[in-house]
Amino acid sequence: MKQITGTPPQPKFKLRSQRQRLWDTFKRNRTAIVGLILVILIACTSIFADDWPIAFLQGRKAQPLLAPFDPTKQDAYRRLEAPSLAHPMGLDTYGRDILSRVIYGGRVSLMVGICSVLVGGAMGTLLGLVAGYSGGRVENAIMRGIDVLMAFPSLIMGLMVLAVLGSGISKMIIAIGIMLSPTFARVVHGATLSIKETDYVEAARAIGVSRFRILRVHILPNVFGEVVVMASIWTATAIRIEANLSFIGLGVSPPTPAWGTMIRDGTQYLTNAPWVSIFPGLAILITVFAFNLLGDGLRDIVDPRLQA
Amino acid sequence: MLRYIVTRIALSIPILLAVFTLVFIVVRIIPGDPAEAALGDYASKQAVEALRERMGLNDPLIVQYLRFLGDLLRGDLGISMISGKPISEQVAHVLPYTLQLTFASILIGTLFGIPLGVFTATRRNTFIDYLGRIISLAGLSVPAFYFGILLILFFAIKIDLFPAVGGGDLKKPVENLKHLVLPALTLGLIMTTSVTRLTRSAMLNVLSEDYVRTARAKGLRERAVIIKHALRSAMVPIISIIGLWAASLIGDSVMTEVVFSRPGLGKMLVGAIMQRDYAALQSIMVIYAAFVVLINLVTDLIYGLVDPRISH
Amino acid sequence: MNGKRILWLMVTMLILGSLIAGCGPAATPVVVEKEKVVEKPVVQTVVVEKEVPVEKEVVKTVVVEKEVVVTATPERKEPVILRLGQNAADLHSLDPHFATTTQDRSLVDMVFNGLVRYKPGDGSVIEPDLAEELPEPEMVDGKQVWIFRLRRGVMCHPTDTTPSYELTAEDVVYSLQKSANPERSAYAGEYTGMTVEALDDYTVKITLDKPLSPVLFFPKVANYSGGFIVCKKAIEAMGDDAFKTHPVGTGPFMVQSYSPGEKVMLVANDAYFRGRPLLDGVEFRYMPDISSREAGLLAGELDVINGLTDEVWVDKMSKEEGIRVDVFGVGEVATVHFNTTVEPLDDPKVRKAIAYALDRDEFLALFGEPVAENVYSPVPAKFLPGGLTRAEVEKLGLAYDVDREKAKQMLAEAGYPNGFSLEVVTSEMTGYRRIYESMQAQLAEVGIDLKVNVVDHSTMHKLIREDVNPIVVYIAWRPNADVYLTRFFHSDSIVVTGAKPDTNFSHYDQIDDLIEAARVETDPDKQVDLWKQAQIKILEDMVAYPLQYHQQVYARSEAVDYGHELISVLALYPGITENTRIVK
């Protein structure tokens, strides 16, 4: 059989727009790359705030590594000291080093942010897949339930769940996870619906491939791209919501540093010592920004049609 | 068309019902006895029991549920456990402040956002566009309460320009307005970033359409092309989403009210949670959720009216 | 924008501007009767915490003349309202017999009177209020009797349901009986063994089963806690529930309106028996956020604010132009109570170890002097007779100065070489939070892991009364040593299981006899000695670690004149009376 090689001659304008699109994608790759670098930087700083792997192996308590001081060590006589060379972000109301607390505080935010997205993403994806693939009454029931959940503004939903569960990291992860699952469910549901109709899925069904296998092999990989994009963006949202909830007072217990709680503690001293609130706030801003950047960049790669 | 409207409205009702039910269940699961919380530390056991009877907490759940629904339908939001006053009174008192803030933020958001969106859309992929996108991403990333704190630090403390606190007397419009500026700026500027992004992408979609190219080909001035043709059709998705923005900003508006100590539904909600005022908590959550359902309904209806695909 | 548009805009602005500026009531010349106030020395009987009344020459201001002045420049009569920003989200109860929170107390102080009162600004002096003078007790049939003659012409505030009427003995009897009723008062315990009758419209007879010294008796009928006199007709007409948010008394200010979560509006009582207040009203605003209060004061929207118990804050605010900060007593005492029935705190060695692990000065540094000061006994020696000073406890070896090595050693001896862990709840209010968090860090140094959960203030109060915390920090003021010791250390007051559960968090029952003996002791020196003995025992058993007292911190605009010196106020606020004014 004669092999057809080479590409057929392309009309000129199409070539230009293709080049244009490739260049755009590359540029947005830059966004994604910058976002990724920032996220990794922030994560590493927080994770290696102290030397826990070495300490664990040596069987002792972890000592601060990237963070200059122990975040819980108080020095009441030097409370609310202004930023200086030794303490670039100043001291808080108990005389604790704010820079160290900001670095350690990233752990709470990242943990809550990432875990709640994992929880919510998993729940939501599962629901969306099942709803999209099963169709009929199951689909209806699930999607109506999603509609009801989405009727609650996210913060209100979070407040409701925390009012029932109480405060703390694990409860917040559950609360924010519940908050995020509807959006995941919706997107996955939509994607599942469209993929369900494609030829190869029809063919697979015709042959008699099991439902699970179809879901796992055909549908899931295709929605994966969307889910990853959403995961990144919603991590940003989750971190912001955690900050909100901590600021209201539903956050972690002392002395664990958490950015939202630190800002809250600092509001008493806005006139005297604004640095207590300013720096944790900046940390939130930069971290959320990093995840948003990453998400934006990923979205442009995964689905260039969406963003121009 | 009519069928679409009716169907859509009919769909909202079970959703509303489900929402109310969910709120009812959640409030009943919250640990702690509402009667005890209401009476405080010094109440005797008899007083607590008496209050439980009066609040109907000893009736079977079904009865409580039906009574709850019945009250809601009549517009009776119940009695606050802390102040002993009808919640609808309190709500009526703070609602104007919340509405003011919402309206002002939407105004600022659209007033700044749409032109900025158009601007960056027309200067696509230039440095300005890039800068604009970074700024709007930053705006999306900043928590509303932190932004509010920064504004307080600068405008109310460093420069004594605007009050940092409260909502001002509704009967004194100038004072009221001064109290509105900083909170509205906080929410409005954050909203601007979302509006800019949406306008930008809507404009870009429209700008690549055929009829725009036709208009250009006809030799119309660029400005006319943009404003008269592109923007007008881009406005359709934008306007229909304004309500959704208000709904999505509810979380931020609650935080803004808290930071500025500004009377409003959001501050009332946080207060109710902190003081364990379950009755108020229940009613305010119902109000918020009902508001969101309503906005969604209205948005869908507008879409239906405007989008030719649906109104066949 | 072209030039024409700009011009048009300017014209519009001009017109608008002049409209706004021109608004305002037109001024008319006014005839004003000025009251010339003259100070004349008047001999008056003043009880200064001693049995024998002393005749002191007290300078009293007396209205002497009325001057009629026609003002050439018209005076605008805008109501002068004092705007007070208080540290609370909302009221809990303005029924004075349930007003236990600091903020509610300050409000009811403006609305009610007692038979006697603490002198405004100086809580160590008691003077007559609704009564014409301080009575001497008599013994009748083996019981102590106090007879109060009431002033005439004291008018109850009018309400929608009841017009203003003259307060008589009937109201006093009703009110004190309400205070004694556990269903209608949080202070019922203080009024057991007391019978109140009206001999006629203006005479009240109080009979005590067991005699009390004036030091212990007068606080019960003072303008404080259960001693506030409520107006019978008003409260019967509106019911106890409504009274909670619309209290009706005889004081210089009346409640006009209440916006939940926002403010209470008080207006001047024109018929006040001490004269019409110089202020037209008080706006009592609920502002739990310190930065809001601060910003409000600095911006001129508030006249007085409740400040932060923090020397750093006091320093900063004092430097602000036009602002004055007042730091005054009474000092609310912070004590750390150990639940002696819970492991491992049931071992006195462990408790003492903890005491040695704590550094008073480190706690003090978090608040700063003189806003806070160390105390060495549960009863504060600085404010009340019966307290122990540092010198006294040092001599007895009960100062428990910090020694962390010793603490670790004692823990090891007690069987806890690696420490142990405890869990507590704290209020989010600054005072409590800071003490618990500092304690957490300090105890960590000796290996004790203290888990701290932050809850809102009223929840903490509820939980500690359910015996949830093994270690309880409590910050409070009590009017005398007897009340301190009874409510915190008498076995009757043990939380949950006591005969009359109150705030005995340590479950201590070893000094009941000393407390009861002191209560009925009529010789003041012996009484003080018994109180001291009781506290020495407390320290020896280390059931409570006395930490520090916090004074009251209020900031005001310099235009505010409270009308009295600020030494100590039991109502925990500067005291707003008929003499308080704003000097424009």
C-alpha cells in the first residue's frame, strides 16, 4: 500500500494562526512554569522549616532549619518589637519571631489547601463520574443535591460545617472539601457526558467492556486535565477560605502558627505594630497568587480555547 | 419561551425547600443546648427547661420542621436568643447597609472593570495586558479582609480621610457615604479584577467573530467598532453574570463587614455563630441561601431571554 | 473631556457645595439661664471603712445662684451625647441582678441606684444614695437590724407601659427580694438570711440572721450587683424578659432604645434627684474590635473607649494629640486555680512544681506596668484589707518565685520526669488568652504540654463551671475578702457538686472554718488576721497561684470630663454620672 507521507500543503493563513497559537501556548507555559516554581519554593520553605526527617531518624525533637527561630518560643520582654536585622519581620505580641511563624504557618495553609482539594476533588470527581455515566434517576438525584449545596455561598457553607464539627485543621479540611466538591462534580459530570457520547466509548461498551474499566481507562484520563486545572485554582481558593475562617476565629489552636490567625491577633495592634498583620497577609497573597498563576497557566495548556 | 420560564421557576422551589431543610438539620446538629446558650451561665435547670418548652425544642423533630417551614413562609424569622427581639427586625435594620455595600461594590466593580477589560482586550499580549493580568490575578488572590486592613491602615490611620469603623447613621447621608467608601472600595476593587478578566475574555471572543471583522472591513473607526459592536454583544454575558458576582462575593462581603465593624447581614451572621444564637444563625443562613437561589434563577432567566439558542 | 464640560462640572460642584455648606438650622438669639455653681464647704458624715462614723468637712458643690444672661451670639442647642465604645459584641442582660459581664455592669451603673453607693471615682468610700444617710446597725431580739430612711422625690424612669412614679419602700423591698430569689438573680446567695420589710413608704427595715460588719454589709445594698434597686411597677408591667433589654431604674440616665449587636441609647433623666445630668445622653456602642474602637476615638467618632490592658497600647494612645488615657482601679485579680481532684494535680508536689515553673514577671511583661501588677495572694493587698503583700509571703517562703530547675526536680520526684499533658479551654478575650498562651510556653519549658483551645468568652465561662478545665485562670473583682474567699475557696462553692455551686474551681474545702469565722468577726483586725490565715493555707497547699491584677484602661478625648477623680471604680469603667460633661 502506498504510504502517504508528509503533510498536505497548508493554506497560508492557517499556518500563521497555528504558529500564533503555539507561541501563545509557549508564553502561557511561562505562566505555568513561573507558578510552578513559586509553588514549589513556598512548599519547600514550609516543609523544611525544621529538620523533621533527620530528627525523626535520630529520634529527637525537630529543630528549626529554614526558619531562623522556634515559632513557639516566647520572649515577653521584647514583645511587639519592630522589624530588625535579627528579626526581619519583627516580633508578635508574645515576643515570638514572626518570620519563623510565617514559614511554619505555611504548613497549615498548604496542608489545609491541598488536602481539602484532594478530599473535595476526590469526592466531587467520583460523584460527577457516577452521575455522568449512570444517567437517569441517579444522575438526577446527584445533580440536584449538587445544586442544593451550591446554593450556599462558600463561606457560609464553611461556617455551617465548622459550627457543627468544631474548629481545627482536620475539621477545616472536611469543611472546605465539602465546599469544593460540588464544583468538581459539575465539571466532571459535564466532561463525562460529552466523552460518554464519543465513538470509542460506544465501541467499548458494544464490545462489553465493564463499566469500571471504561470509567478508569477511557473517561477518567480525559477529565483528568480539567480536574488538574481546577485542583490548582481551587487550592488557591481553599487557602483563601482557610485564611478567612482562621481570621474569624475558627482556626487552629495556639500556639500553632497559621496565617489567618496571625492576622487576627495583629488587628489589635494595627496602629502600634502593623507588621504583625502585614507579613502573614503578604504570605497568603503570594501563596494564593502562586497557585492561581499555576492554575491559569495549566488551563491555557490544557484547554487553549478557553483563554485567549 | 414561557415554558422555559415556568420550568425554571418551578425547579427553584424544590431547591429552596432542600436548602431550608439542610439549614434546619445543620442547626439541630450543632453541639450545645440553644436554651442553655440563650440563658447564660446563671440559669437554673427549671429556667432552662421552661425555655426549651417555650422554644418548642421538646416537640418531635417533624413538628419543629413543619413549624420552621410555616414560619418561613409567613416571613417570620423567629426570635433572637440573645436579644429576645424578632430577628426580622434586626435583619430589616441591617439590610440597608448590606444592600448599600453590595450595590456600591458592584458599581465600582463594573465602572472600573469593564473599561479595564476592554482596554486590556484591545492591547492584547502587550506589556500592559500582561501587567493588567498580573494585577487582576493578584486581586483575585488577596483575601478581602487583608485588603480591608491595608486600606484601613492607609486611609483611616495614616491619613485620616475616611472612618475605619461602623456604618454611619442612615439618616445622615453624607456621614453614611463616608462610612461606605472604604468597605465599598475593598469589595469593589476585588470585584474589579474578576470583572476585568471576564470582560477581557468576552471581548476577545467577540473580537474574533466574523461580524467584527466585517465592521472593520467596512472601514469603521476602530473605536466605533469596539464600543458600538463588540462591547455591546460582549455586555450580554457580562450583565447576566453581575448577579452571580454578587453571590460569589458574599463570603468576601461578610469578611469586609467584620473587618470594618460595619452593620450588616454578614456581621450579624458571624456574631450569631460566636454567641451561639442558633435562631439568628438559622434565619440568616436561610436568607443568604435563598438570595443565591434567587440570583441563579434571575440569571438563568436573563440568559434565556437573551440567548437565542434557548428562546426558541 | 473638553473645556466646556469641565466648566459645567465646576459650576455644578460649586452649587452642590454651597447647598451642603448652607444647610443647617438658622440661628436665633437666645435667652439663657446660667446656673452659677459655687463650692461651699459642708459638714457631712462619711464612712471610711471604719465602725465609728467620722465627721469630715467635705467640700460639696451646691447650686447657689441663677444668672440670667442674654447671649448676643446665638447658641445652638445640639444635644450633647457622650459616645462610648465598649468591648463587647452585645449585651447579655441589663437586668442588674443578672448583669454579670463587665460591660453590662457599666451600663446598669448609669441606670440604677442602690440604697448606698460607692463614691464616684473612689470605690473605697461608701456614701448614701437612695437612703438619706448610712444607718447604724441595732441588735433587736438577737438579730442585727438596719433601718434605711429613703429620700423623697426619687422618680422612676417612665416607660411606654408605666409613667414615671416616685420610688418608695415598696420598690426597695421588691427589688431586694428579687435579688434574693435564685430564679430572678445571679447573686441570690449573697442575700440569704436577710429579711426586708417596708415600715412605711419611706422606711426600709433589713434584718440579718447573722450580724455583719458594715464592711461586709453595705456592699450588698450598694449600687453594685444585687444592690441595684429596680422599679417594681415597671418590671411587673413589662415582665422579666423585656426588662433584660429595657431596664428601668432611677439613675441619671434612662434607656431609650436598643439596637441588638450595635448600641444602647441612653437619655438624660431630667428628674434625677441629684439634678439634671450635664450630658443629654450616652450612646453605648458595642464594638468588640479594639482597632475599631481605637480608630473611632482617633477619628473623633467616639468620646470614650474601653482600651487594651496593655502598657504598649497605653503608651501609644497617650502620645496621640487630644487623647488622654486613664488607668485606674479596681484591679481585677487573675488567679490560676488547680483542680485538686484531677490527676496529676491531686498531688500537691505537682501543683507546687507548676507554681515554681511559672514566672510572674514574664506574665507581667505581656501586659506591662502599671496596667498590671503582680499579686501574691488571692485577695489583692493593694485594694482590700486581708491581702498578703510580697514581703509577707516571702517571709513565709510562699512567694513561689520562678525556679524551673526546682520545678523539673519536683515533677520527677512526683513521678513525672517527662512531664505530662493537659487540655484546657480559654476565652478569646485578651486577658485570658494571653495568660493561657504564656502559661503554655512556660510549662513547655518543664516538659508539661498544655493544649489550649480558644472559644468565645461566654462559652469558656460555661465550660469552666462544668469543671472542664484542670487548670482554670479566672480574672475577677470582688468587693471584699469575704466574697473572694467564699466564692472561690469555700466548699459550698465547689463547681458542679457544691451546695451552692459557684467558682471554687480547685474543689478546696480546707478553710471553711476560717472563712466563716472571719465573716462574723466584728473586730476588724482579727477579721483581717483570719483572712490572712486562710490565704496562707491556700498558698501552702498551692491550690491557687495568685498571678496579677489588671487595672481598668479607658481612653477618652480630652474634652471629656467625668466630673470626678479616677482612683478606683467597682463598676469597672470610669463612671458616667450627672456631673460628667463634654467641654467643647
